[in-house]
Amino acid sequence: MNYEFAYGIGFHPWEDAVEEPLFVERITQLFEEEERDREPPYGRALDVGTGSGIWGIELAKRGWQVTGIDNVEKALQRARDRIGTTGVEMGLVLGDVTDLRASGIDPGYQLILDTGTFHGLNREQREAMGREVDAVAAPDASVLMLTWEPKRRGPLPRGASRSEIEAAFPGWTVTDLGETHFEAPRPVELLLKPDEHWYRLRRG
């Protein structure tokens, strides 16, 4: 999907997830599980494909030291505006998720969040993203990844299976955490059948 074009014409329906109570409840539960038995500040979090920064900002509010990376300047400008209105601290990087280190992302992230980037990449890009995440993740890191189930959807993300995630992240244990509970508008749901799932990846 051409996200630069989408943001250029103001098309970003994925931002509507923040208005979906069940989706928000589920992602909040996942954040809480990563924070269990710990006190803020929780450590460094990397929001890959951050877009307008919605979920990176939520992590920052909770006590994470957050960096968001995206390759679309218009998306990052929306993120800057959001950060300005919320008053949180969150770093933003214009860069490529398949080449994190060249984009200035250094190692040591305890949490990596992907709310829809990996599942839109081709095989070579996924392998590159897996290598880069592995390089910048802390030894005890977790990855929280949202993907659609695989299906041809024209120019939209085709999705990714658990086995495809495992192939791109060798050495990580992948756990299917179930549906995201995002409720797309009925026509969109019938047309795309996203069947969104959360996955958790941990080393070992």
C-alpha cells in the first residue's frame, strides 16, 4: 500500500482504532502484561510504522521512553501535532523499518510495537525487518505485532500468517494472542475480511 499517497489525500482509517473501545481495551491489556510487576519508567519502546503516533503516545503516557519511526513525512507531521497537544515526550525518526540501524535506531529496546507494518511488506522486506528488529531489541525484549490473516486485497496489505512471522524472526517464540476486536465498518469488513490478530514475539 502507498502510505505516502494515502496520507497525502487524508486517507488513514486505521487511526479510527483509537475510537474502538474493544480494540483499545485489548491493546491496553497487552501493554499491562508487558508492565506487570514493574514500575515506570518501563524502558525503551520502539513504535515501527508509527504513522500519526497514536499508540506510541499511549505508551509514553504509561511511562515508556518511546521512539517512533515511519517513512512518510506527512504521517510524522501528524504525530508531531499529536505529541504537541498531549505534552508527552516521544522521539520521531523519518526512516525505513527494514534498515533501522541506518536510520539511526540504536540497540536496547525492551518493547517493539507494530500495529500494521510487517503484514504489508514483501518477503525480502520482512526478512530485513526481522534482522533489524533482532539487532536493536534488548536481550529480554518483546514484540507486539498486529497482522491481518493472509488474503489477496489488491493494493492493501495482504496480511501475514504465524509461520511467515516465524520465518522472518528465527530465534523468537511467536504466540498468537487472538483477535484485536477492531470493528471495521460493515462494507469494509465484508470486502477485506481483515481478521486481525495480535502476536507476541519473545527471544528463545
